[in-house]
Amino acid sequence: MNSPDFDTLLNFFKVLANENRLKLVGILSQTECSVEDLAARLHLKEPTISHHLMKLKELNLVEMRSQGNTHFYKLNGDTLSYLNKSLFTSEQMANWTKDIPTEAWEEKVLRSYINSDCLIEIPASRKKRLVILKWLVNKFDLGRTYTEKEVNEILKRYHPDSATLRREFIGYKLMKRDKGIYERLAENLWQSEREIMKQKN
Amino acid sequence: MNSPDFDTLLNFFKVLANENRLKLVGILSQTECSVEDLAARLHLKEPTISHHLMKLKELNLVEMRSQGNTHFYKLNGDTLSYLNKSLFTSEQMANWTKDIPTEAWEEKVLRSYINSDCLIEIPASRKKRLVILKWLVNKFDLGRTYTEKEVNEILKRYHPDSATLRREFIGYKLMKRDKGIYERLAENLWQSEREIMKQKN
DNA sequence: AGACTAATTAGATATAATTCTAATTAGAAA
DNA sequence: TTTCTAATTAGAATTATATCTAATTAGTCT
């Protein structure tokens, strides 16, 4: 029995996020009831109760049994305990976000600072600058070295202030410099975003 | 640590019964995020995110930490697991209904068939008739016997058709008859409502 | 068959929730 | 100080939800 997906769970919360429906669940957990009876207990009209019971039934939270004209409803405890079982484990919640791209914000930053592959301006905020620098450092090959002149030449294709950008590469640990020779660093050596954010803007 | 009450739980469902808020919980369970970042990921404006985060914060579902201008939010896992722990036990749910009177429907029936202590009409439906008869049988003392004539006299105070009512007392097992002598039966000997409903109207 | 009962469906209205824009606040940088 | 940035608050507009009355359906009783 696998755990419920995002939509099922959302639906579950929506159905239970109503005072009278939650009370219905409470009542039906104790006893089997007719629509008329439930209407009297909650001081609502029968159509309203029917409407709520429909929503509960769609989720299999209640079961119905007919006896003549009367429809008796009761709780389906199995469904409840199934839904209730470890809904909020980390893995479970990670699943909900699987269709939400993590890089949405970075893409937005790139779109707003880069026009037809050219850097319009160097962002003032440290966080946004990192996004731009990560994009720029991709223009350099991994595993080969560059002289300062070479680095400047490549950077100038994107922005005139190559000196600042070159210095920032070092500051953000996207590149290392040894005796005037530059080399791109692997992603796992970069300063974590978390570390960067601990500093001031 | 006692379990949450009805209102807390209802609030919990209301807060989680929203697609974007549930997604926020999902994202924040994986990583700490700024408002700006969350807005980009969910394609919503910052004020909207702020608004949702407020609701989550009121329930202690998220925590906030400031760093300069930026507010970083993350999930408060403790609250989640507290709320998630055995919400739907029978005892728990029984608690929700403690302020809902069980007899609401019976009272409604009484109100509609009895006017200033007089029975307007004998209900056609078996279920409602039982309610009326239970009310009527209270007019007789427990532990003493009545002749048929005495029973009729008392019943006539409430409704002219005493014969029918008297016969129904026997049918519903609210009274017993032995050689023309009637006696009221204790409640625990009555036919259960469940039994009565198994019969047709 | 016709009358009655309980439940449901349809449609209208009232209430609540979501989301936006614009204005405001608080902190950081120039 | 002034400017900029990120977050929040206020207020309006859209959208969704809950509830009711009236009409319909299905089952019973006479």
C-alpha cells in the first residue's frame, strides 16, 4: 500500500477543512446515522448534509447503506487510518515538490540580467551576483588553465568590467588563482549558497 | 503532551487545504528559503507568499530567521509530527462531538408533534412514532400496574385515539400486558432503535 | 394507482478565501 | 543622508465554498 500523492492529500485536507464536515466525521465515527438525523444534530438542512456527505464519500471516508428510503452513513475507518499514516515524512513531502523546479528564481535572475547572451549589468546583491557568476564560469572549460589575459578576453564578450568579474570568481571560489594562472573549480568546491548568505550583501 | 482539540485541528486542515500552502510546506521541508525565492518557485507575488507564510506561522508550522532584509523560512517539524500523531483515534473524534446533543432530532420531532403538552397527531413513520411513544410512556409510573381503562384515561389527556396508542405501547415493547393488566417496562428492555429500524415503515 | 417519506439534484444567494497592485516599513549600501 | 532592496500591510477584485429553497427521484404504505 503506497502513500497518497499530492492531489489526494490536498483533497483530503480540503474535505476536512470545514467545521461541519469535520463534525460529521466525528459523529459518524461513533454511530451510524441517517441524513435526517445528521441534519437535526448539526442544525442544517438535509440537502446541505447530502452535499457534505458526497464530498466525504468521494474520498471513501464514509460508507452508505440503504434501508427503504433511509440512507444510513458510517465512517470508513480504514481510509482514515490509511491517509493518516505517516503523511508528513520528509520523503513524502519531497514528492510533493517534484514538479516544482528549484531553479525558478535563478532563471528569473538570469532573464532579467542577461539579454541575448550579454550581461546588462552586474547585480548589486550578493545572491544575484552569484547566479550570474555561476552562469559566466560555465564559459570556461573545466580542467584547463587560463592566463589572466585569457580570462579577461572571454569575460569582455559578456561585460566590459572584466576585472571585477575576475576578482569575484576568486571571491566566490568559482575559480582559483596560482601565480597569475586561473583555473575553474568543480561545483562541489564552490562556497555553498548557505555560506554566502551568511555574509552581508 | 495532550492531543489537539477540535478547533486546533480544524485550523490545521484549513491551513493545509490550499495547493500553494501545501507546496510551501513541501519546499520548506527540504530547504530553508527566502520569500523572494518561494515566490519565484510558485510563480506567485511576494505579498501572496507572505500571506500564506503568515497562516503557516500562526500554527507554528514554520519558523523565520532574519538576515538583513531577507527573511528565511523553514519548516517546524516538531509541530507537524505533533499534529500528525494519532489524530483520528476514536476517543479523539468522540471529543469533537461532545457539544453536539445526540437528541437533537428527537427534540425536533417532539416539538413538531406536541403542542402545549398535547399530541397533535400520531406520526406515520415508525421512527417518529417511537419518539412520541417514549415521551408518552413517561406519563406512567414505573413499577405499578394499570387497568386498560386507566391506561385509556391517561392517554386521552394527550390524544383521542387512546386505543391505537395503547396497542403501540405493546408493539414497541414500552409496556407489557398480562390478563388485561398493563405495566410500564424499564428502558433497558425496550426494543433498540436499531432493531426497530430494521423493520419497514 | 395515489399519497407520503427521505434523499438527492439543480440553481440561486451569501459568505469566505486567494491573489493582485499600491503603499509602507525596516535594514543595508553608497 | 539618500537610495536601494526585501518583506510586509492595506485594500480591492476575482474566485471558490457553503447553504438555502424548490424540484426531482426512489422507495413504502394504503
